[in-house]
Amino acid sequence: IVLDNVDLGDGDLVLRELRSRLPREMRGHLLATTRHPSLADLRRFRETEVPPFSRNESVAFLKLRSHRESAWGTEEDRAAGALADRLGGLPLALEQAAAYVEVNCGNFVDYLREFTGIASLERRRPRGGQYPESVATTWRMNFERIERENPASANILRASAWLAPAPIPLRFVEQGAPHLGDGVEAALNAESGAAPALLTPLAQYSLIRRDRDGQTYWIHRLVAEVMRDRLGAEAAGWRDRALLALADSWPVIEFGDWPLCRRLLPHTLHLWATVPAGTWEDQPASLRLLNQCGVFLNSQGRYGEAEPLYARALAARERVLGAEHPDTLGSVNNLAGLYESQGRYGEAEPLYARALAGLERTLGREHPHTVTVRKNLARLRDR
């Protein structure tokens, strides 16, 4: 079993999650990759530190990845060595540098010269993140090239940087296109199935990775951190765009859509965790997103996680829409259903009764929503 990137969240949360998932008896091997030192506290793990590449390994990787293996013993070889030293053996920085050289049919001499100039600018620039300078420099060179040649792809990266370090469904680009900045929606309207083509430049420059199924992609946490830091005054605007795109990506919660919902869920929770409570709760899209997450978690029997989302959506809808709005009453019904699923019938009944009375006044006795809530109340009272 491989547990990759288990350092999502704080250390205590990681440890609790791991303890709940580890089998009591292991008859095989479990490999976990993490940057979090708390993992060593689990006695069932033997810690192995993965160091940066050595200089020789870095040079070999640069040449192999950029298809310039024939550069041995030349000025190119010396430039590759100097670049390896500047990048500090960090695989992500090496990957991005080699990708740039490969895509542009360039050479290490020219790349090193450009890298040195940009690195001097980076040292004078204030930084808000905890990323290495070498990653910031290679990222900047690659992103600026994409920004010039493929501005729509650059906008996708700006929005994707706010999502979790987990596979991102292609649906985020397809359904969220109207919110992803200039060029994305136009490209999709001009050509059916154009979303993968918009991701191609990002993948070529190693700013994202595409999974083999072609339906998901992911962005390295350091790339995302650099991207968010560089947005400056535009950061909040792009975070809001990501929220709107994500809201449009969620389907109606049905059994056949559960696999998609499982992929969207970590991004939704991650995005919500980036803002203080109340920041987005006056927006219909954000309220819909909260509700969708709660409905899905409830359908999975994850009641403890669903309840605070339902309660938060209900409180926000009461404040923004009013106590008698059909959407507010829908949240009342959802929370009642959650309580019923847990056997908390005394808490569920008054909520069902409130939702029914409100819907009869606002939509009428025979409206489908009213009929559904009436059946819910009758079922509860028949128990």
C-alpha cells in the first residue's frame, strides 16, 4: 500500500487519520511519503530521509530529461553542472529547468545566463511563502513563457493554485470555464474537447502533471505556493474565481456521480479552509457549494463532517435569503435528514415540521418540494 502526500493539514490531524486507516495486522509493506516529521511518531514506520540529488545525479537528470545527453565534456556540460549547483539538487526545480530547455529546443548555456539574471531579481523581491529560491526562479521562467504564448493556460494555473494538492478533475476547467479568465471559455467554445489542449503547455513546462486517465491533473504544492504568492493584489480575485468554477463543477448528487464527487470534495474543503468564516457566505455559489458537500458527505455516512457544513449553510441562508426562502427551508430539511440518519429523531422532527410549514406557505401544498418534505415527516413519525 502506498500513501502519497500524507502531510495534508496539521500534524495531529495527519496522525489521527493514519491511525484510523492503518490495518491492525500488516502482511506486506506500507510506503508513505511525507514532509511532516510527526509521521515518525508512529512506531510502525521506519523513517528514511530522501536527500536532494547529488551534483552528478542532478547533471545526469538535466541531460536525460531535456534529451541533451550528448553534451558531455563540452561548454554545455559545464553549464549543466553550474545550473545543478544553483538549483541545489531539488527535483522540482531540476524538472522545470529541463522542461524549459526541452520545449524551447534550447541549451544549458543560454538557460543558465537567463536563470542568473532572473535569480538576481528574485533575491530582491519580497517573498510570502516558504518555497526555495531555485523553485521560484525556474517557475518564473516557465510561467512567463506560458503567459506570453498561452494566456488561457496561465489563467487555469492561477485558479488551480487554490485547490488541494490532489488530482483535479478536468471538469473544473470544462464547467468552470466562464470564471477562469480571458481565453478559456472562448477556447472551449471554439473547439469541443479543447480542455486537454489548454493543459498541454502547463504539462510541457512541468507546472502541472496529467494523470494517465486524461481526466485529472495535479499541481505540485510548491508550484501552487509560488503562484499564489505572485498573484499579489489579484490573489483574492483568483481565489473567488476558483470558488465559482468549483461550484459549477459539482453535479447533482446521484449514485453515478459519486466518483466525481470524491475527487471534487478535497478541493472544496481545502478552498473553504483558506478563508475566514463569513467571507463567502453571502454568495449563492458558495452556499450551493457548502450544501453540495454536505449532501455528498451525508450520502457517504460521514455525518460528523456533513453536520457543520449543513449548519453553516443554513445559518448563512437564513441571514442572506431569509428564514422563509425555499433554499433556506431546503437546508432545514437536509439537516433534519442528517439527524434522522443518526437516530436523533427528537431533533429531526421539529426541523421537518418547520420546513413543511414554510414550503406550504411559499410554494404551496402540492409543490414537489413540499410533497417530499411531507413524506419525510410522515416517515419519521411512523417509526
